[in-house]
Amino acid sequence: MERIVKFILCLCLLTCSPVMAAAEQMNLSTLITAQNVHFENCYKVFNTDNVSLFYLTIAAINANRFTIDEIQSKSGYILFTAVNKQFLASISNVNTKQGMLRITPADNNYYFQPGIILNIFKYIELNLSKKPEYINLN
């Protein structure tokens, strides 16, 4: 019975995080070489609300030294440039405790370096416990 529970738990972990499984299988040269990227690798659900996810996405784009071209906080999207290619990061609610980040190329051409997206996802995962703080400037 215990082995069945462990098997089901492992199966759930593998199916719930296809991006992480893909990122762990890729080596450095694969991440920085342009290739066709599947749409399934361009979105991820995080265990945080969409407002925190929005700020974490801005921080991740900035930490990777990509250029932010446009920010629209009301609709929850960020237009940025990485390696001379524009990407659209859009944040939406899954429920009150989960938000989804979808990063797609602006020209709808999915031939690019997968490390661009995976690095942003990894940064957000590493900093998920750090919530944004509001500073009173008065």
C-alpha cells in the first residue's frame, strides 16, 4: 500500500511540473541554442497570487538583464526584449492562491532559446517566498 502511495505521488509530481522536468534534462548548450519551443513549456502555474507574480516577473526580467519595453499592470502584461526578440509575459489568476505566467514570443515564432523562459521561471521559483514589500516614503 505504501509503495502505491509513493508511486501516485511521484506520478503527480512528474505530471504537474513538465517545465521543471524539461529544464533538468537540458544542458547548458541546449538552453542557449535557438530551437523550436513547445507552447506547453511557455506557461507555468505558481502558488502565489497574481499581484505578487506580476512583481516577481518584473524582477525576474530585470535580473536576467532583459529590456522591459512596456508594462501594463491593469491587464497584467509585460512586453520585454531578450536576445533581439520581443516576448509578452501575461499574468492571470487561476484561483485566489495561484497565478499563471505565460511567456510567448510577440511575433508568434516559437524558434528561440528556451533558457529565456526557463530562467525567468527558475528566478520566480527561487524568490517565491519573498513577498513584495510596500515602503512608505512620507
